Amino acid sequence: MISIAVFNNKGGVGKTTFLCNLASYLRMRLGKKVLVIDADPQCNASIYLLNEDSIADIYTESRYPTIDFFFDPLRKGKGYLSKSVVPIESPRFGVGLIPGDQKLALSEDLLASDWKSGLSGDPRGLQTTFVFRDLLDRYKQYDYVFFDVGPSLGAINRSVLLSSDFFIMPMSTDIFSVMAISNISLSLTKWKKGLEKGLADYKTDESEPFQVNGQEVFWRLEFIGYVSQQYTAKRIKGRRQPVKAYDRIIKKAPQLIKKELIKKFSTLPPSTEYNLGEIPYLHSVVPLSQSANAPIFELKAKDGVVGAHFAKVSDSEKIYKSIASHLIVNIEAKA
């Protein structure tokens, strides 16, 4: 099982749309078993993957447990959840889902305070910090588990990232996305240093390494690649290229990514291609996808696709096929 956080602390980069469509492509076109964990208190992935009736059942009728279910025993000082949550199947995306919950935001303070104690090797602090590692251990039957997270460098996202194998960074073509690269690098560096100190102190105090479900935990997160999104494209000699203003920004990103993320947080071979792909504006097919609760590449006439929309749907399939292929190559290079 490979766990991947799709993360950028810059908002508005199309992160959730990208994650859900990539996850669905891996499931529906490549036959992989895929789980999406909605760790964003805004619950955007859950709203995208499920229809209105299912959303109503979860959030107004309380018929299904959400991600907050995993935090309830921790808040009561009882450790990890004693039983697992059965994921909900997304009818049209084909992936499993652990639904998000706005109440997850209330656990931010718990994760933040226990992180501080975990820095000195406190068992309770480390246990809380690795709650998502315990969660992942319950779903080893999946090939890929994707975390959708909010655009922050807060305690929830820190705990998700510390438990994940890899992270992908979607970025929009604006100066703020480029600036976010340095912020992410600074935070990851600080977190890694703090975690390694806490684990070392625990080992000294307890004469054994800290474990979750019988397995030693350690810093495992690696940068696996990035995707440029939301640029305006034009065709030059039959090839799609971003317009000049966007192109200038796109060209600034690779060197900064290499300096701040690849050199510091990747052990992949030097020949690795970290640019997983570029996603241009797909215009009105994105809201159609959201309304239909269906992948962009699976949209049909019944979903409102007409005329030029069909070309966009076809383009999206090619885009996600290429991104999925690049991602798998990078993951296999690590293995």
C-alpha cells in the first residue's frame, strides 16, 4: 500500500479536483484499489465524490462514521480506535472514501499540544502525532491511499504528512504558488528535525524504538512530483502551450522545486522526472464534473456534455493517463 498526500499550503490550486480525478483514473482505467481519506475539515473531496443523498445521510442523519471517528478515543485518552471504519464507495469515481468532517478542525489543538510533548519523546504525544499512521495500517488491502488536506501548515496536515510515504504538490501558475514552495520546505525541515529528536529521546528513555501497531515509525515522507494547473493554453504548430504570462511563472518553479524539495526530500534517482504533467483550464467541464459527482474523463451527454465539451473530456483522459503513468514510474523507482 502506497500512501500519498496531495498538498500545497497555497489555496485555490485545484487540489481536490486533481486528487479525485487521479485517484479515479488509477481505479477505473488501471484497475488499482484506491482509497481517498478526506482530512480537510472543509470536506471538499467528500462533496465531490458522493451525491447529495449520500452527503445528507452522512452529515444530517449521522448514518456513517467519518474521519473524526478516529479521533474520538484519542480525545478521551484511550489511544487508537479499537475497530475500523468501512469506507464508502463513490458510485462514479469508483474509489473508496473515508468521509471528511468539519469537527476534525476541533482536533487541531489536540494535535498541536501533543506534538509539543512528542518533541521530547513523550509517548502520548507521539501516539497522537501518528494517528494517521494507525489509520493507514487498517487499509493495507488498497494499492493507493490518497489524503486530501486543506491549504495550511497546521497540525492536522503535519500529522498527515508525517504518516505518508509521498506527497504531490499541485500548483497554479501564479507567484504565490511559487512562494509557497519555500514555506513548505521550511516547515518540513523543522518537522523532520523535531520528529527525529522526539523519536530519539523516546528510544533513550524507553530503551526501544517508538512503534505503531508493532512497526517502528520514522520520517518516511518523500517528494514524488508536482503538477502545474490552471494555465491558459494556445496551440502553436498543433501543440498546446501556455500563454506567455503563465509560461514565465511555470519556468521559475522547477529550479526552486529542485532546490527546496527534491534535494531535501527525495531519494529518487537523478534521472527522475518530477514534473508529472500540466493541466490547462478545462473550463466548463469541471463544474459539470462536480455537479455530476463524476470524473471529468467519464462525463457523458447525460451529464450535460455538448459540442466542444466532448473534446475537453477526451483531453482530460489523456492528461490523467500521462500523470498516472509518470507517478507510477516515480513510485517504482523508489521501490
